[in-house]
Amino acid sequence: MHLDGWDWCIVIDETTDPQGWQYARCLWPRLGAARLGGRNTEYRLDFVKRRKWIHRQHALSVKQTAKKGAVQLLTPPELLARQQDALRKYREGVAEVFSILAALDSSTSFKSLAAALLDPVALTTALFSFCG
């Protein structure tokens, strides 16, 4: 397993969020206790988070003992690349939504764009006129 010169990698599995974090309210011992919804979701009152790091000597054994596809081991540069890719996709999606809204606004007369977004009938009519 090639880790690009990094001796440590971040463990990402079903108990972590996509960046490898687990969350708890305010006590480190609570991170080991089960909670409704799991530790992989950050709640408003969570003030503690942790990541599991593993040395590359043990990475192969972790991959072999885990369920297929359940565990990912990422180096910090790989995690950064993943985050940048997710941000790029998000920005492309936002740009697409605004281009559709601009096309809807120019092709249909609404009192205001906000009113059209809040009125499902007007939005459906506009979408059918735009797409149809």
C-alpha cells in the first residue's frame, strides 16, 4: 500500500463522518459510548471530536480484517484532495441552480424570484415552461 511518504493515515468507516471525525458533547470518555444517530454526525451541542489515525505498518491488516469497502485509509493529502473535489462539485451545483433560476426569471414574469421559490404551483409552472 503506497501512502506517498506519510507514515500515518486517517481511518474512515461507518463510525466516522466523511472526514474521519467522531463527535461527543463534552467528555472524552463519552466518545466510546453509543448514542442515537451514532458518533459520525455532529450535533449542535457537540464540543469534542476525534480522529482515528493508524500507522502504515498496520494499514494492510486493518483493510484485510474489515468488511469489503467499509474502511478507507486516507493520507492528509488524499483527504484534502477529496475535500477540494467535494467543494468543486458543490460550487458547480450552486452555479447550475443559479443559471436555472436566471433562465426562469428571464423567461417568466414573477412578482419576485423569492415568491416563485416559495410558491410550489408557480415554481412547477415555471419549470414546465422552461423544460417543456
